[in-house]
Amino acid sequence: MTRTPVAHDPRAATDNKLVVAISSRALFDLGDSHNLFEREGLDAYRAFQIEHENEILQPGVAFPLVQKLLGLNKLAGDVPPVEVILLSRNSGDTGLRIFNAIQHYGLEISRAAFTSGAPTSDYIAPFRADLFLSANAEDVGRALKAGVAAATILPSVAPPRASEQLRIAFDGDAVIFGDEGERVSREEGLEAFHRSETELADEPLSVGPFRGFLSAVHRLQAAFPAENSPIRTALVTARSAPAHKRVILTLRRWGVRIDEALFLGGRDKGPFLDAFGADIFFDDSPANVESARKHVATGHVPHGVSNG
């Protein structure tokens, strides 16, 4: 893929910057030290991190995604269109090991908040993050309630992708859209769901928690030529005809671009996500994320009727 520099209006780029906040456990493999913390407590964890301060952490599940996100800045003009911010429950003291790893891997991350065990979600809004990724489900839930797109990064198979293109896949209902369709399906059955979606085909679906993030990605895509974009998106949904029409018309009404739309009719999503080459997939359904994480890096969105 030929890299095409893009000129940006500095003021517009600042206003439209895509900001992603990520936890240290999503970015790096902190499994051993986290297990130590749960077994022996904070003092043992702190001693371990300081003792191993100069040992470089291994990449975590979301590390390749962050690399590609920051890589977009190299394709842009003078004002970087993407910023990644670290939010960590470590203290500043124990967090030194994390910043050592950030420096080692050449990640352009300069802003961070270390909360010494307190929830990190309170700092998402001041940093103006469009997306929050964390291994801590409590922080993710708090972020969603505050109106921020957020997902719990699960232990996943995240195979290296040969393509430099960033590929993001979304479920539809309860992620991009509201969960009213899922409620009808659960309460009245699949036939009633298809009937309802057909009758309401011209009525836009309500907004889901990832609507704002999708728009931010769309704005970023618009800065690059469509035929040579470094970002590709996909909608991967259990919907099928005739329930597809309302989705397509809603996205058209929103003026949002989705490059690929897979209407699977209940088929297992994992193999399709692997075929798409997703760097990350977001879904609300616990069953779907269990399937997906065997194939790609996966974020669970604990929102809507599927999550009680």
C-alpha cells in the first residue's frame, strides 16, 4: 500500500483527533504480576515490579492495534490525527516499568494517569477519549455508563497481520446501534424480530455506545483517499435478510462509511473475522466474544440485554 501524506488543517485536526485510552494490562502482558497481586497483595506486587523494572514487558493483546493506530500518524501531516493515552491502576512508582516498555517499543505515548488502585475511568472524559480499552471489567462498565465507547479486552488469539492496514470490526445491535432489536428477538422470537425490522426498515435504529467512536473512525478515514485508505472497517452481525435493510439505511442516514458488511444469520463469527483480518472486534454477546477471541483480538462491550 502506497503511503500518501495528507495535509491537515491544524485546528480541525486537533478538534477531530481520535483519542484512545488503554490500560496497561491491555497493552502489555502483565499476567504473572497481576496473578501475584491477587495472591499476595499490593506490597508483593510493588516489590516485584521494582525488582523487574528493567526487564521489558511482552506485548499484550491490544499491542498490535496500538502500533497500527500510532502508525497512522506517520501517514499524516504536521498534526498527528491519533493519540493513545495510558490509564493504569499502577502507581507512578510501579508504572515506571510500563513506561520503560513503551520507550523500548518506540510507542509514541506521552500522556498517562496512574491511580494506585483506584478506578481509572474518571480520567477518560478529561482526556477526551473516544474509546477506552481495559482488562478491568469494572472500569469498562463505569466508562460505558458515562457515555464512552468502552470494551473489556479479553485473553485472545491475536495473530500477527501481514497487512499494515488497520482493520476494525463491529457487531451491530447493542454496539453501534441500540439493543431494541435484540430485545424483540429474545422476548418474542426470531420471526417477530424479522417482522418488526421489516415494518420499521425506514426508521433509523437508535444510537449504541460505539456510535461516536465509529464516527471518529469515519472522520479519520475521510482524511485519506478511499482507494488507498490505511483503515478498513467491517460490520459483522448475526442479522440476515430481511433485517439487513434497516441497518444499511441507518448507516446511510448517519453518513457513516462501513467498508464491509457481513450478515451471517447466526453463523459463528470467528472464522469470518479471521478472513477479514480484524485487528480488533467489538461485540456485546458473551457467546460471540467467546467464539471471536479464538481467532482475533476481541473486546467485550458489556451493554444491552445480552448483559442483563
